[in-house]
Amino acid sequence: MARKKQEPAVPKPPQRRPEEESAVPGFVHEPVPDYTPAIPGPPDWRALIEQRLRLLPAESGVYLFRDARGRVLYVGKAKRLTSRVRSYFRGPEPDDPRLGGLRRRIRNLDYVVTRSESEALILETHLIKQYSPPFNVRLKDDKKYPYLKISTEHAFPALWVTRNVIADGARYFGPFTQVKDLRRCLKTLRSVFQLRNCSDRRLRQGGRECLQYFIGACTGPCTARVDEQGYRAQVDPLIALLSGRSEAVFAMMRQRMHLAAADLRFEESARLRDGIATLELLVQEQRMTPPVESDVLVIGLAGAGRRACVVLLQVSAGKVVGKSHRFLTGTEGRSGNELLRAFLLVEFVASPRVPSRIACAVPPAERVAVEQALASRVGHPVRIRSARRGELRGILEAAEQNARLLLEEEALISAAKTHRVAQAVFALQEAMRLERPPYRIEGYDISNFQGSHPVASRVVFQDGKPLKAAYRRLRMNHIEGPDDFAMMAEVVRRRLVKLGTPGDVAPDLILVDGGVGQVGAAFDVLQEMGLSHLALAGLAKREEEIVLPQGGQPLRLPRGSIALQLLQRVRDEAHRFAVSYHRTLRAKAQKVSELDQVRGIGPTRRRALLRRYGSIARLRTVPQSELASLPGIGPTLAGAILAALAGGTPEPAREEGDANRD
């Protein structure tokens, strides 16, 4: 007998009989059978939600709950939108604190109707990835893992690493969690199978052999040294190896090695011998993530509070041939069925490969719908079964044990980091004798090259951790020449004028990158603005001395001091942020052509002129009458162009504003 389908992630509040329900004070609505909305908030919000509830269709789809600012709080899937969405507002305050918190924050709702329940599942997953709602289960490291891609749809397939998986007919293998091992694996595969890594455009252009050909990493299809059939003989063994059929590949390679030796082609024979040894070592180390075409994927799950860990074991021919794991957040109050449902959809709904057999301790919520949604993505049946009994029982127990150990290890590491950060803040207060703990530290640095492109950076550390949303980068506007002291004064002044504005938070400590000169320039600004009570310090690079504005001997802390290490992190981050911005501006300036200084010459006209005449030197020799006859130029612009190229003073170009200027 088929199991009854379970409801989605958020549990329903307790049901009440119609005669036990009472109307919400001040909330007028037409009576709906077995439905009394318990909508929170002011009357205008309640009226808006009631109106939206009346418009709900009795069809499958996806619903989104939003807060007062329009941010998405929760995304859910419903087989029937009318009953599912209304259930959130039925009855008294629920016992589940998560559901109660969600209900209290809802101020609006949206919905999208779909043709089937499986379409609703897929759409729900995409919306969760797009909005990251706080009340949905989410992957902690929800990032794009790299894949090995073989462009099998091409006559001469290429091999490379990609993080973008699209339905383009290519073969994808992965995902890989250890990028360093993947790069080493890719280098080995290219040296053994000699597939190209050039672009399709380079292949069409042909021409001379590239460096990859001369080092033996490519057979040179761009020079017609190998035909499609011969190149395909290189590709098929690689696909077989990545698909788990390594023994057949090794047997074929050994046969080719012996034939090459018999024909006295000793270099080719030696290359095959070395390739076999390298690939066998890779397979033994199990560094390559096995493909999802393995016999079965066993999933072990462990949860604790708001965190959960999922361990994936790839099983082929009764042996575990690969392992990976994922961490989940937002799992408080969720059952194992709900967590598995959320994980399977997030992990595989956008993946090009989905295992045909999945084994887990308990079936995911709405198992049939999940199977249909995954099968519709890959075109083959997907079966999800319990592994509490049978041959996979031991493997499942190992997966669950690994998940518990990883969860405990991450909790210990996280607690140690938090404790160390808190200790560093209080240790810094004690070392510098500050009146209050430096919960918010702002770090400043200047970057320029002989006075050119001077920029500054401001980084913020909150509770000992980087607060990147508060980072700022600035261009220096009023300083002539390489005057770091004046530039430091300018950047501090531009920051302090914003104190007191709505939403601004005053720093507990201002840290400048430099010594006595930079600290003195910043302190003069503090005194000038009547803010000398703000804590200020500088950190010199060589001796790692803490320079204080009061003068005297610099403060020296032991190299192992966690207070000093916190200041070093702030100083180094400010330096990195400033230097990266300075390098960006310098690189941009080096790409500017002499034509860019002429008003009326933009990127399109510049490219057209250079395409027509080939170079700036050739353009200098063009008569003004010829230049004026070109479309869109005219006599005035032609004269300005030739004057600029001749070293004259053209009309200045418009200055572009800096979107990141503080």
C-alpha cells in the first residue's frame, strides 16, 4: 500500500473545530467554512493578507511569505494553495516557536501557480536559492562546486574545469569539493589522454601548433594532425574512466603500450606506462569524486539544533568508492523526512546528473513527488529507498556516524573560534587600557605609487570578525603628491563627518596603518572635530608596534598575543583592500587610449577608428578632410582628434564618478 504523502517543511498549526474558533478583534471578513484567520499586525496588514487569501486558487503552486520590507521569509510548495496557505493563519498561537515567529512577521504573500506538483517542487528549490529565506532549510556552503566538463557535443571535445553546469549536451563529472586535488587530476588527465583545452575559435582558426602540443598535452586537432575518429579514440577511454570503468581503460592502455613497444615506438610506450601508473595512483587514493552513475548513493544524516550534516557515500559493486558531505542550516524543529526532502531538491534539482538509486534511513517527505521532480530533470527513473535493512545497512550506519562526527567537529571548531574572538576583543581592551571593549574596529590604509592614483580603504571588524558590508574605498581628491599623512587626515575627516547620521555606528577603536606620522595626522583631525575621546592607534609593519596618540614609547605585545593578532588582521585587511583598489585604477588607466581624452569619442568610435586605420601612429597621418568625412566625425571632432594625437590640448573628457566613493 502506498504511503500517504506528507505535507511540506513548515508544520501546520493545531486544527480547531469551526465552533471553537473566534474572530480576530477589529478584523472584518466574510465567514469561510472551517477557517478563521489569525493574522498578526495592524488592521491594514490584516486586510491586505485577507484579500490575498481570498484570491488564492485551488491549484498546485508555490507561495512566498514576505515581511514589512518585502523580504521573503519563507518559500513553500502546495498541492492545493487555498488550503495550504490558509492553514498558517488558522487557530491560536502555535506551540512551535519557529512557526509562531514566522506568523508574527508575515505582512504579505505571493504565489505562483504551476501545472503539476513536481514543477512546484523545482520552482520552490530555485526560489529558495534565489532569496535564501530565513525560515527555509539551506545549505550552509551553498556555492557552486567545480565539475570536470567534456564537450562531447563537439567534433573535437575539450576538457576543462567549470562551475557553471548547463544543459548544453556536454558531459559533466563531479562535483569536486577539493579544488586542489581536482587541478592535479586535470593536469594528469590531460597529459595521459591529450585532449585540447583551447577555445572553439582557436580550433577553427588553425595555424601553428601551440605549446600544449609540444609538451605532449594535446594531439593538435587544430593542425589536422588527428582526425575525428582518432580523436574520439582519446575521448572514449577518458569518459569510461570518469564513469567508474577504470579496469577496462587500464587494460586497453596496457594493450596499446605493448603494441607501441613491439613497433619500436618506445617514447609512446613510455608515455602510456607512466600514464597508467599515475591514473592507478589516483584511483587508489580515491581523490576523484565518483560519478553519480555509481550503483547507489547512500545518505547519512545527523542534526543538532539549528545545524545538520549530510554525508554522501558512493557505493559501486558493494564497495564505498567516494565520500562527500554538506552542512545544512535552519534545521531547528525539522524532522529527518523534511531535511532529506530539502537537501535532495537543493543538491540535485540543478545538477546535470542524478543517481538512479538513493538509499537513506527514512524516506524524504513527499517521496513520490521528489522522485518525479528529479526524474523530470535527468530523463531517467530515480528511486529513493530505505536502507535500514539489507546489505546497505552497515554502510548507512557508517554514513550516519560520519555525519555525527563531522557535526560535532564543526561545533567544536565554531565554538573555539567564537571563544577566541571574544577573548581577543577583551584582551585588546586590557592591553590598550580602553574604557570599553573594542567591539567595532575601523581600519584605514593609504595606497599610491609615487603620488599617482591615491586611494584609501576603510574596513570594519565587528566582534572580531570582518563586516564586509561596511567596507569602503575612497579616492583622494585634494592631495598633491605622495603625502601619506595628509591623505590619512583626509580619509579620517571624511569618515567622522558622518558620525551622528541615521544608521551610522561610531567606532570603538580607529586603527591606522602606519606609525607616529599617520597617528598624529589622524589625532589632529579628532581634536579639530571635538572627537578626541575616540580611541585611536597605529600599527607599524616592521616591528609590529602599537603607536598611541599620547606619545611615549610604543606598546609592544608578544607575537603570540591574540590582541596583537586581531590588530594585525584588521591592518592586513585594510592594506589588501586599498592595494586591490589601487591596482584596479592603475590597470584601468593603462588601458586608456589617447582618443579617450577627446570629448565625443567613446568606446564604439574609438574601436571603429582603430579598426579602420590599424593604430594611433597611422591615425596621426590621416588628413583632417578624410577624417571629417567619416560617419559621425565631422570637421570639429576631426580637428580635436588630430590635436590630441599631435600633443595639443583637446577638450577635456567628462569625469566619471566613482560608485564606491565614500
